[in-house]
Amino acid sequence: MTAMQIFFIVGAQKSGTTWLQRSLNGLDGVHCLGEGHFIDRLVQPFAETARSYNQMMQLVAERVYDGNGFYSIIPDTEFRQVMREWILKILLRNVNADPHSILAIGDKTPAHSHHIPTLRSLFPEARFVHMLRDGRDAAVSAFHHQQRILKQLNQADRDASIDIGAAEMFLKWAHTTRAVLRAEETGQEMHTVRYEAMLNNPAQCLKACIHHIIPDHHWDEQEIHAAVEASSFRRQSGRQPGVIDNSAFLRKGQAGSWKTELQSQTFSQISPEDKALLKRLGYDS
């Protein structure tokens, strides 16, 4: 694994993380899986198990062996090493490629946005990429995604209000985005890719992103453009951007949907903090 660059794509739900993942996978030697949920579903539950085990060993040592038990507690360094090796094995097993051909291997999980410090402790050499989108557009897309899933489960609410639902999704976007910004402010180097910039110049965005992940490697323009074309909305959905299909994961492929799909007052009541966040990120118009 020492020859492979580890990376993680973070960002709020429906911000274009899957699009970036597919674009990166179009480059030879780059493998981005998703969604591994390594921290919330593996590391955190096993950390709780390890804490419980350590408490039991301390109790046994004190009550059975007068403080001289046979088993010491599991040290944090050992726990982190085990988790690191396990995650790497999971990545390699699911990539299903010759390890010697892998230049970079990573994972795209929006939930990892809240666990960047833990990921950094496990993988200090990892590169991080933040996929950022206007929270209002992300909220609209997330609402439709939720309704699509509920419909598949026969749990759809025909009277569900997009204005109410999108406002709730916006709060999740703000919470997730703040988590990424906090990690960046506390020292985590982060390369940000904006969804809107990807729409305007996907090749340039992909080139800058892969340069951040693997600065010492070079891909020619033809390969970059081939990866961009293979992951484009038109190629992936079979539709032109702007042609809506609410039953598809790729619904519209455009920016600014919130302006036409929501009532004008939907976001007028958001908190001053959230308004400031939009303005800080350049999404105040």
C-alpha cells in the first residue's frame, strides 16, 4: 500500500460526489469506491467494543488478580493500526485490480464529512476532496432523491411538500458543510471542487482534483476528456441536462433548480448563521 495514494471524497448528500467519483474512476490507475461508511459503521462500533473490553480487563485484574491481571488493555495505537489495515484490505478486495497497477485508491462517503479527524488519525497520508454545491440546489435534489427511494419502498407521501422537505434537507447540508469547513480550519488540507464549476468546465476541475490527489503523476488531455465524457450527465442518464426524470438518481443535471422549483419564501426564514454560510461560500444570490 505504500505505493498507493489514499484519498477520501467528502461533501453533503446530492452535492455531486458520485459524479466526481465516476469521473475519477475514468482515469487509469485511479479507483474510488463508495459508500464504505468505515467510521460510523465499523470504527466507532468497534471502538465502543474495545472500550468495553478494556474496562472488563481492568475490572478482572483488580477483582480477581489483585491488580496483576494477565491481559493488558488494548492500546489506542494498536486499535488504530488494526482498523487501518482492515479498511485497506476492504478497499483492495473490492477494487479487484492488480495492486501494482493502482496509483490511488479512495472512498466517497458523504457521512465521512463528520469524521475527518478520525480518518486523518487512521490515514495521516490521505488526501481529502470536498465536493461543494449550493445548499439550496443540494436540498432540492436530496428531497427528490428521498421521495424516489420512498416510492420504491411503497412509502411515498403524495402530499409531501417540497418546500418543507427541501428546507429540512438544507439544514443537513449546512450541518455537513460546516463539519468539512471545521476540519479545514483546524489544519486538514482540503481540495474543494464546486458542482457549478464542474458543470462549466469538468475537464479543468477533474485535472485540478487529480493533481491534488496525485501531484507527481500526469494524465494527458485525451484521457481527462474521455473520463469527463464517460461520466457526463448525458452519457450516464441518456438525457440532455435539464430534462427531468424524478425516478432517476441523476434527475436534472443543472444548477439553479431551487429558483424555479421552490416558493420564493422557502429559504427566506433560514437562520442568520445559514445565510452567512451561503454568503461565505459565494451562494448568496
